[in-house]
Amino acid sequence: MDLRVTNRNNAQYTEWGAGPRRCAVGRAGIAEKIREGDGITPTGTWPLRRVLYRPDRMVRPRCVLPTAPLQPNDGWCDAPNDPDYNTLVRLPHRSSAELMWREDNLYDVVLVVGYNDAPVIAGKGSAIFLHLARTDYAPTAGCVALALPDLLEALSQLAPADRLIVSA
């Protein structure tokens, strides 16, 4: 059951066995990724790596993928020249890193997508996550965002070889 992200009628949807569900994508839309920070959700077919979640806000999601609780000092390195670029790091970190333990609920559950990670190419863009959407489905920095019930339902239906397929 692959997760497919598409544009339809000026809105974005993620579709899997449960049918299409509204989602948010990057502020620059769906396109070929240019560089770190461009706001693009990259087109392509990407493996699904693991699930991270906030144990203080929810129980471990049902999922066949490796699943681990986030810690308050977790970050994601987004500095292209750092050897830890595009990996989970502990904060404080020597370079720029996005805080994973957010005050809002957007990263209460995060599906890490295998974008630019095998191998990591400096400047090609750091992680693409499936994470929680804002209530108004406002654009993301390049990730795909779903409502909590939709993301949890998708996670519960995934198989190990499933992928994220993003098309314009």
C-alpha cells in the first residue's frame, strides 16, 4: 500500500487503501527538489524509514516500521556542510538543527521518508517527513502533512516495502 501524494483541483491529497485524504505540501508546491530550504516537496518515489513520536502526547503508534520515542533534546541536522546533515542529532548540536520536540503538535508523530539519505548529498535538501497538518492545512517547509487520524490510519496499514510516491 504505497502512499501517493497528488494535486487535485488546487488541493493536495494523500491516497492509500483508505482513499484520498487531504494533505499539505511545501510552500513552493510539488516539483523537482532544487536545494535546501527551497520549500519544495520533491517529486519521486521514496522509501519509508521509521516513525518518531512524542511519548508525552501520545502512545506508540501502531506500525510495522521501526518506531521510537522522541526526546526533548532531539533535532534534525539541516546544515549541508555538517557531517551529520540530514540525520537525527542531539541538541545542542555544533551546526544548525531543527528542533524535533516542538511546542506545537506538528511533530507529535513523524514518518521519516528516505529522501536524500542513501547517500546524503550536501545541499540537496534535508528530511522529508510525513507529519501532522495545521488545522488549515497551511503549507509546510517541504514535508507532507496529514490530520492526526489520517496519519495514524496510514501508519497502521503500512507494509515494510511501502513507499511515498509524490507526483505533480
